[in-house]
Amino acid sequence: METKLIEGVPPLANDKEILALLAEEHDPNGPSGKAMDIALLGSDGRLYRTVRAWGLGEYLGIAQGLEGLGLTNTGRALKAHGIRFDDVFSG
């Protein structure tokens, strides 16, 4: 799993909880499977964090965890920063 904070865009108030979730779902054995990209939108609707999960297991753990933290899968398509995101979550 890889994550990147977009400079100059304010993160969600619970970003520390999101980072803890990402650390928990990270597969210590390294990349295994297809890369799946997730966009996190801040309260202003702008992309503030990107997440790349490696494989379906890591992706599902992250997606379910984000929903558990109150984020919503928007179901919309997004391409930004040269990445076509598989899912977009908003807080």
C-alpha cells in the first residue's frame, strides 16, 4: 500500500484515523496483485490524499475501513495527477 498527501489541500479532520487504518491494512509482504487506486476528497470536495492498494484483499480492507470511519464511496470516476482512480471516497 502506498499513500500520498496532496500539498496545499486541507485533509479531513480524521486523517490520523485514516492513516492508522492504512497502516493496519498494509500488507507487510509487499505488493501482490493488481494496483488499485483510491482518491480521498476533503471536506471542500478536492482531492487531498491518494491511496494505492496492491491486490483485492488489501483494497477491500481499506475500502471497508474507510466506510467504517464514515467516508462514502461516491461511485464517480476521477482522473487526476495522472491517475485514473478506481474509487473515490468523500468525508
